[in-house]
Amino acid sequence: MIHNIQIKGFRGIETGSMSKFKQFNIFVGANNAGKSAVMEVLYLASTASQKVALIREEDDGVKSNTVLLSKVDLLGNNPFRLIGGKHGDLGDLDLSRIGERVLIVDVPDSKATLQQFDLDISKSKLAAENITLFALENSQENEELAKLIWQEVNTLSNVSRIVFCWYPDLTYYFKGSASWVISGQPPAAEHTFFCDTSVVQSYIPISFYRRVLNEVPGWTYRIAEHFASIFELDPNAFTVQFVPVAGSPEKLQGRISPKDKPALSIDAFGDGARAAFKLLAPLIVMAELATPEAPGLLLWEEPESFQNPQTLGKLLAEVVKIIRDKPIQVFIATQNLELVAYITQMLESKDLDPQTTILFHLSLYDGKLKSSWFDKETLVTWLDSGIDPRAWKDFVPPLQFQLQEK
């Protein structure tokens, strides 16, 4: 499980850190408060899994280290393509050039402590245009490179992984380099899932489907059960199927097949049903495959999108059921007070363990990320008093809520 993170120069964050992460973490705060950026650095740090050699020339000779490059996540997404595509034009990166066996990287930040290096990708089968960051395990063998990248040597003692990124669109004011460090055990890349609003437009890769059929018993039945609980359906009245997408046979589309009616594509339903279905399908797989040695990570952005308040509560309850007692860490970024209230009620009812659940209020001013945390008692006190933990200072919302007993 990831415990802490420190960030330098990623997107809108010039500097910042967060600590005290638990199994179930909720981020709230104003727009542009750094919530998405923190989710993204966690995702990028967690999905670096392909070992390659990094070679650099120093005054005292050539040095080599084993580093980790981004490969794919749970659904087979390329992590850089998923995150970088949200924030820039990926058409012409022009950040490196190919040698005979290596990728020669020129860091586009003249003040970066690491300026040029080679990555031996000859055996990795990775596309050069997708390589814009690497991760480094904090080991004795990597001590010199870790210090070169991070500089603040006294803060490295509890760090487990260092990440260095040279894609300008993901750096603070496009300066050309960013770095961040995490402490704790990172999840397995193949058990990491970033779920945002774009999931509604997504499909299941056929490679993922084939893997699931071999490794996850009753997958489609379990999707149907959880989907039925959310939308108050009879789980015995329909089945879940997957069929190829027209024109894209390498992708599969979910279908709801009632006993007494023709089957319908999940995309024929409303966005709320589509979003729930496309979260449940991979999350059930993660819960089945994650182990203490290869834990899972769910990064869930704006769960409230497309959801009626009643459906939102049921969706959250099903997610908690799926991950309960599983080696899965969850990070949720939300703008929704009802979701915060549902979390608080679940803490009071012990559906969520107060010892493993925490809410953070994030703020970002002039590039400085700050956060404060709420435990169960603080949340109950604030919501009982009608105070909104999403906002500080003098903001008075047009509607005020007070936490009620179920």
C-alpha cells in the first residue's frame, strides 16, 4: 500500500506532499486544487513495470541502472497515452531519437539535474513514442541516480520508488521535467485501474477478456449481480455478454441480455448505467487477481458523474463490497457532497472501517500543494453541523445539507 507521496513540478504542482494514505482515500477541494494531478502521479508511479537499462555518461565513466518504464495497466491501456492524452497533443513528441539499440533521451529542461541518458529498449517491445518517464526503485544499487534526480537526500530514506518525467505537457508551466517519490508498496501495474469519465466511451480489449475467462470464475454472473443491485433489477432476469465492436474486432462491447427481450448493448443504456457497468467489469477482475504480493489500485475520478444521488450511493456500496478484505487500495477524487455523506454514513455503520478510511481536503496556490485530513469523527461533526468539508473560508453554498441518520 502507498503511504506517502512527494511531488516536484508535475502539472500545476510545483512542490507538495501528502501523507497518511490508507486503504480507502477520498480527495475533495476546489477546482484546480491538485486532486487529479495527485491521482495521475500515483497512477504513473504504479504502472511502471518494464525493466530496461538506463545508461548515462559521468565524469568518472559510464554508469548503468535498471529502471522501470510504463507498459500497460489492468485493461491494457498505455499509462502515458491515457494521462498525456488528457493534457496535450501527442502527435509530435520529438523528445528522443533512436540509436541502434537504445533510445537517446534529451531532457527538454536546461535546469534538470539529469540532462541526457540512453534507455536500452531493444528487448522491451515498447514503442519509443510512448516513453516519457521512468521509475527507479530506491535501492543501494540505485542510490547515486536517486540522489541525482531527487536532490533532497534526507527525504529519501523511507522512499520506495522515484519517478522522473520529461514530457513538457505534464510538467509545471511546461518546464520540461518533473519528479516525484512514493513510500510504501506500489501496486502491480497489471492490477491498476484509472477510472474517469472517459470510461463511458471505452471498450473491453479482447486480450483482457481472454485472460479473464481463464482466471476469473463467474465473471459475467458477478457483473450481473452487482449491476442488478445498483439499478434494482432481478439478477436472474438477464445475463451479461460481450461481443466484438463493429469495425474493431479487437475490442468487445458489453450486452445486457434479458430472458424475454432482445439483447441490448450497454451503450444503448443511459450514461449512468454505462459508467457503472464499465467500472464493475474490470474491478471484479482486480478483486479476484490482486494478492498481497501484487496488490491492486483503483483510482476513481468523479464517481458522481452521470449518477442520480440514489444510484451513486448504491454504486459506492457495491464497490465497497467488491474490495472488502481484498489487497486493493482506493483513491477517489470528488466534487460531490452527497458522496462524502455516503462515505460518512458507511463509516458510522462500519460498512467502511474507520481505521482504514480517510478524507483529504486539497488546496493548490501558486504551485504549492497543501492538504488536511478528516477522520470519521471530524467528518461526522462537520456534516452534523451543516459545514461543507469541500470548501474553506467564506463560501456559503446555495444549498446546505445536514447529515441524517439512515
